[in-house]
Amino acid sequence: MKIQILGAGKMGSFFADVLSFEHEVAIFDYNPERLRFTYNCVRMSDPKEIAAFKPEILINAATVQYTIAAFKQALPYIPESCIISDIASVKTGLKAFYEETGRPFVSTHPMFGPTFANLSNLSSENAIIISESNHLGKVFFRDLYNSLKLNIFDYTFEEHDETVAYSLSIPFASTLVFASVMKHQDAPGTTFKKHMDIARGLLSEDDYLLTEILFNPNTPHQLEQIRKKLAGLLTIIEAKDSPAMKEFLHEVREKIA
């Protein structure tokens, strides 16, 4: 299959690497320097070059801030039958965009990133395939994600956004609050160092991506749960209420069991 990838960032390069051994792959990026780290594929820095390639499926791996803009730049140069797809972690505006284009589409979300994931073993990682997507597109990504040993879940656009608010907004917000009150430690403990590693990895991500995930309409409800639990924990600590602390810890262990 002829596959066109938009964006030679972390995920675009990863998909090019994974797909190039079984498919004919081309990757486009306006910045030629980013194409230096791609191989076994056609490199493009002008969108007009896409027309000659005639892709059968287009994977938009541009950063979430430019997902729709990247689609609009590429659409004039791809065949009408080409399946367009995104791997964005934020789906805001994409459902409406796909409906407007009238083209076959598939939307997925590989819920891992090169920053944290062990790319040589993704069996503990997850991916979401949007159920409203084109059937052939879903088959393609299901086969791909199965080959990577990912755990696959089928959600609607709405269900995806609810899941992202829970699975990303809570740890993102918790990590940002943790990092915002930290000061340098000459002899940090193991737990502190692990938390700091997570914080540094998170803050290496694009600001727009972090903002859009936290601005998910479902996020405030999730953060309210954190606020309530934190207020309750503070009350227990201030009162030095050992029985209440024991009960709190028991409830937490039950949650993660």
C-alpha cells in the first residue's frame, strides 16, 4: 500500500519506520532538517510532490495545533479515494472537519509516545480506534496496532474525549502541580526522582498539546475530584487522624488493586 505521512516529528518518524518495511511510504515535512532522521521512504518538503506519489492512505502526524491545517494543505494533492487519517490525542474539531470533506477517514489515538514508551515492547500500551471511521481504514490500523501488540479499544469521538480527560488530564494536572511547588533537592529520594523524571518528560511535550488536553470540556469534572480528595487528605493530615488515614489508604489500595 502507498502511505503518505504528514509530519516528521517523533510520531511521524515512528510510523514511517514501522510501515516502511511492508509498504511504500512517503513522508512530508516543511523542515528538510527533520527528514534527515527518516529512511527507507520518499522524503518530501513541498506538498505538491504528494500528487505524484498518489497515496492510498494519508496519516496526519502533524502536531495537534496544526492537524487540520496540515490536512487542508495536503487535500488538493491526494486522490479522492485516498483514506485520510489522524493519530491526534485531541480530537477537537476533527469530527466536523471529516464530515465537511466527505472523504473516507479513520481516526485513531495511539496512547503512547516516544518520550515515555518502550518502543521495542508496546504490549502494555493502548490504542483507540474511533468507531465512526471508514471500515477499510479501521482494518488497516487494527492490523497495524495488532502487529505492535497494542491493546485496542473502540470508542466514538465523544467517548474518546471522555477517556482522554480521565487518563491524561488527571496525571497531567497532578504532575504539573507537583512540579510547580518543587525546589531543588541535594539528596532526592527514589520516589521524588521518579516524579521529577515524569515531570521533565511531560514538560518536554508541545505547550499547545498540553493546553488542549487540559482544556478538554471533560477535564474540569475530573480535576474537581482531585480537589475534593486533596481537601479531604489535608483535613486528615492536619487533624493527625490515624484511623481516617488508615481508611483513606485502604480505599486508595482498593482503587489500584
